[in-house]
Amino acid sequence: MHGNAAPGSNQSLISLLILEDEPRYLESTRLLLAQYVNSIETALTNKQALALLGKQSFDLALLDLHLPDGSGYEIMAYIRAHHPDCRIIVASADSEIESAIQSLRLGAYDYLRKPYEPEELIKTVRNVVRKLQLEHDNARMVYQLEQSEQWHRLLVNTSPDIIYTLDKDGRFTYLNDSVEGALGYMPGELIGRDYTTVIPADQREAALYRFNERRTGERATRNLELQLRRKEDLLSSLTERTSDQLVVVELSSMGMYRPTSLGMGEFLGSYGVARDISARKQAEATIVFQAYHDLLTGLPNRALFKDRLGQAMVHAKRHGQTMATLFLDMDHFKVVNDTLGHLVGDGLLQALAQRLRGCLREGDTLSRIGGDEFMLLLPHIRSRDNASYIAQKIIASLKQPFNIEDHELYASMSIGIALYPDDGDNIETLIKHADIAMYHAKDQGRNDYKFFTQDLHKTFTGRLAVENEMRHALEKKEFEVFYQPQVAVQSQRIRGMEALIRWNHPTRGMVSPNDFIPIAEESGLITPISEWVLGAAFRQAKLWRESGLPPITVAVNLSARQIEHPQFVEKFLQCMHKHMPDGHGIEIEITETTLMRDMDGAISKLRKLAETGVEISIDDFGTGYSSLSYLKKLPINTIKIDRSFINDLTGHTNNGSTIVAGIAAMAKGLKLKVVAEGVETREQLEYLQTLECDTYQGFYFSRAVNVSTATEILSRKTELTDIL
Ligand code: C2E
Ligand code: MG
Ligand code: MG
């Protein structure tokens, strides 16, 4: 059997070695035994026998004691030393009993006295073979048992689930290795302990009949969700975060009974499998969280906000309470994003959310509903004052700058407030009205809060109407370009005309560009409208030039959206060249904020225009990010000091005058022309005359007027200057 059959196989192959120096005797023995064993090797001498034993092992050896080259005992000794499992039968002609005793002492299995009857030999050999076969079967069974136990242990221990058994008193009798990963206990630490060791106090009741299940079959516990407690480690006991110590499992368990011939016998305990589903639960929770929260700030999103608003509304209705919805929009956030990048923008939003949170009470819901827009729900307020108090608190909290990635940033917000039930009794209306109020706060100069009023509603619905009507205004030829003279401060000579669009609305009358240009920008209508304005202005510039009047500059206003258009330069020049050979006598006005949106893009585009002779002036200077450093990079000719500073010039001692004086001096240093906007009084003009300010524009000289009046003024003034 050795070497021939693996312990796992169920065939016993028996090999036999016969050592006999008498060849005929050897041959007859071989023939006699051939049918009882599977293979036979024969040796006539000790030497031959040793050679065979050196090559292979045998299950059985039949040895003669007297060999020509030695004694059979030597072979026995060799076999004992090298093949301890080989059974030996000694066949000897020695008549002394000593020989037999010696053989048996040396480990022979049996002893045959020669000459023996064939039946005797066969009986002895069969006896050994049967014994060997029994042993072999036994070994195979032990092996198979071991294998299957190892296999089951492997299955059980490599199972990701906790597998356990409890005795009838609820003490652990077995736990697989998975318990360590899931609960932090080594199996040995729990064996003998009560199952409640791993059950958190508030789960004891749920666990009672389930963990220690007595039922079997259909009625036993299946996939019950339960929390188990992890072994307390140093970390969790320090942080006291109990949620870290809990593991959510899905438990299946059943009772174990001693089987009897009559069916189920004595209750032995229970058996269970607990699957750790914490990761799945965590993932589910994350998905739910993500569906209802803004990932940047961690605040509730629009969906959750509406949900909370709805709930709060039901509650407020039932208890006759008032609540407030605040719409908050950050001022000039786009500028931060566009000039400093999204990373800084994101950082600012996060810091802002953090600061807003600090202004709230428990129960208030702050939510980010998009970009730089937030909504706040104050579910229970006693009066309007409560809402304004919170709004004021928010505005005040923003006085401190934010430090984002080495930038010191100031943020302000415009806030609109709508109250339930006065301003709306459903979610959509309340949000819309808070939004309208917020727009109003923006219009009124930002960094402030406004309550919703019904009047606002009218102007807001007006906004939507404006957009619709504007679409048709071009074809209906309702637009018109007006011109406002730009005049030399000292000589009063007209240097230029600024083209300012007007909308001659059939029912509203003359609509100011302030009321429709922003809407045109938002809706994209700015593109066809501004093409029309440019065409009209260039045509007029050509007419004036050809009419023999002294040369003037015609200035046109450009909005951010126009300049950002990829074909802006081509379109502008195409339109210009229809009327003008080059850009001389044409000026464009752009605001600082427009420039800052895409500085690099603006630089290259404006350079191309400047090459054709077009002059560039910065409009509303002083209201945006007034950094003069960028002026050096741009091909700028003129800056227009914003009307608000001129407005402040009511005496020589005030703030406005120093700012105007400062800007004028600085501009001179940079060799730029300066235009003062919005000069309304003689006093303002006289002050400007003391400064290095070349040109002014304003109602004092003339409002923006239609083409015929503008032409009239031009010719009149020409005459005037001619006389002077
Ligand atoms: P802006 O370019 O700063 O134009 C000057 C504005 O100040 C004009 O208002 C003008 O009528 C007004 N103004 C001039 N002098 C005085 C004064 O002494 N006192 C006061 N209170 N106001 C004065 P307007 O025409 O209503 O235009 C408003 C803004 O609309 C313009 O500001 C400009 O930014 C924009 N805009 C006008 N036409 C166009 C256009 O064709 N395209 C674009 N993109 N924007 C335009
Ligand atoms: Mg302008
Ligand atoms: Mg201006």
C-alpha cells in the first residue's frame, strides 16, 4: 500500500517482498500468494533484498532467516529502521523456539515454521492483509474526517458573517474568527460569556428571544436587523462616540435540539449567523444624506429645505404661529470666483456657511440652494422684528473678513424676507416672495435686508414681462439711441458724444437702460440689441463726420457678456468697417467689473481694437475693484469717474472731493484722460476746473438727447466755440 495508494483513496494496494534463497521455493511461494496481494518483488539474497528496500517500501515482507550472504535478522533490523509500517512474517526452518521468540521480539508480525503447508502460509498472509486493509480504511476515514473538519472550519472562519452557538443558558460555546473583525473580540474572550455581552443595553429586549432563539424552521429568526456592541477600546472610551461602537447586523438564528428517534429531544442551545451590514447601512445613509444635502457645505439642500418648510408650515398653521423664510444671496460672489478661482470661491462659501450657522438658533434651518444662494427658515418668530434681528445679525457677522488661502475677503449678502402667513401660505409662494424681496435688497444697494411687499411683486412680474416684450422691441423698432455730450472742463467745447440706448415702450414710455440692460444680459438678448446700438452709433458718427462739424468722439457702452463672446472683436470690427475706415473717433466704455471677469481675455481683445485706433475708457471708475495696477496692462485712454463721487462734491471739504482729486491726479500720472460723470451743478463744474480733470458729462450741460437735438447742440456749440 505504501507509495501506491493515497490515504484519501479507498483502494488498498498491498505490496509484498519475498526473501528466499531457494529459487524453486521462492517461485512457488510467489505463485501461491499472487492472488492475495497486488504486487510481489522477490530476492534470493540479502543484498538483493536491501537493494529493493532501498528503492521502495512494502506493506508486507516474508523473510527467510538463513541466506547465503547473511541472516534474515539483518533485513528485519533494516526494515524496522527504514520502513516501520512494513509487517514482517518470518519463515524459518529453525526448530528452536528461541528463533521464533527472537523474531517476534525483533518485531515480526508472525512466524512460520518451514516446511509449512500452503494453506498455513495463505492463512497467515491473508490475516495480515485483512488487518492492513482495516488499518488502511481506518486511516482513510480519519483523514477524511480531518479534511472535512478542516474544510468546515475554513468555511466557517472565512465566512464574513459571525457564526456562533450558545448553550441553553445563553452562553457562547462557539464563535468563528469573524467576530474579531466585526466586534473586536477574539473568539476565546467570549466563549463561556453571556450573549448580552455584545448587546447594547437598549437592544436587550429586541435581542432576548432572537439571539437566543429556541424556535427552528420557518418560525426561527431570519434577517432581523439588530445592533451589536463592539468591544470597548481605548479610543472609543476616550471619544465617547457611542455610534462608533455599534455594529448593525442582520441576524438569523435557530434552536438546536438533541435528535432522538421520536423527533426533537432536549434543547441544547441556539445557533446563529450575524451578518455585519454596517458598511451597507453607512452607504445607504450617505446616499440619503447626499440626496438631501449640499456636499460643499454639508447644509440641507433645496429639497430638504422645502420639506422642512412644509412641515414647519403645517405646525405653524395648527398653532397659529408666524414664521419667516429668508432668501440670502451673496453680493459679487461671481467676481471672487472669476478672479480668484473656484477653489477660493468654494472656500469662501464653506466659511460663509459656517459663519451663518453661528447666527442661528436651534430649530432654524439653513440651506444652500445653489451657487451663492442660501435659504433660511425661522420656524417660529413672534414678530417681524425677530426676523429683522436675525438678518441684522447675519449682516453684522459679515463685517469681519474671511481668510481663504491667503486672501483676505469681505463678503456681504442681500437678504429678502417673506413671512408666513402674511406673504404666502404655500411653499412656492413664500420662496418666490423671499426671492423677490432679495432682488429688491440688491437693487437698493446690496448688503442689506428687505421685507417682501405687494408693490415689489408688481415690479418683479414686470421683469418677466420686460424680457418677453424686449424680444419684440427690436423688430418693432422701439429702441433708439440718445447722445449725451462730453464737454471740455475749461473750454466748454464738445469733445464727444456718449451713445445711450433708450427703449421707447408703447405703454411704459421711455424705459431706462438700467431697467432692461441687466435683463437683456441675463437672457442673452444683449447680443442682438448691442449689435443694433453699435450699428446706429457708427452710422451716426459717420454722418456727423461728413456733415462738416468739428471732429468728435462717439462713445459706446459695452457689457461683459458682449466682450466675452468669442467673436466679439470680429463682429465689432465688421460692424465698424461698414461705416468707418478705421477706429479713429470711436471710443468704447467698459466697467471695471467687466474687465475683472476675464482679465486675460479682455487684454488681448482690447489690444486688437486699440490697434485700429479705437479708444478705450473705463466707465463708472471707483465703484468696482479699483486697482490701478491693471490699467498699465490695458491699452486704456480714459477713465470716467463715477457719478457717485461727483454727487458728493457739495463743498470742497468733503470726502468726494479728495477722492475725485486723487483719481484725477493719479490718472494724469498714468497719462490718462479723465472724464467726470454726472455733473449737475455749476459748483461741481467749478470744483472740477481746479483739478486736473479734462472733460465732464452731466445734466448741467445736457441730458442724453435724441439725434436731432444732439446734432443741434453740436452745431450750436460749434458756432459758440467759433465765436469764442
Ligand atoms: P453709463 O455708461 O455710466 O451712462 C451714464 C448714465 O448716467 C446715463 O444713464 C446718463 O443718462 C446718466 N447721467 C448722465 N449725466 C447725469 C447727471 O448729471 N445726473 C444723473 N443723475 N445721471 C446722469 P442711462 O442712459 O440711463 O444709462 C445707464 C447705464 O446703462 C449706462 O451707464 C450704461 O452702463 C448702460 N447703457 C446705456 N446704453 C447702453 C448700451 O447701448 N449698451 C450697454 N451695454 N449698456 C448701455
Ligand atoms: Mg457709459
Ligand atoms: Mg458711467
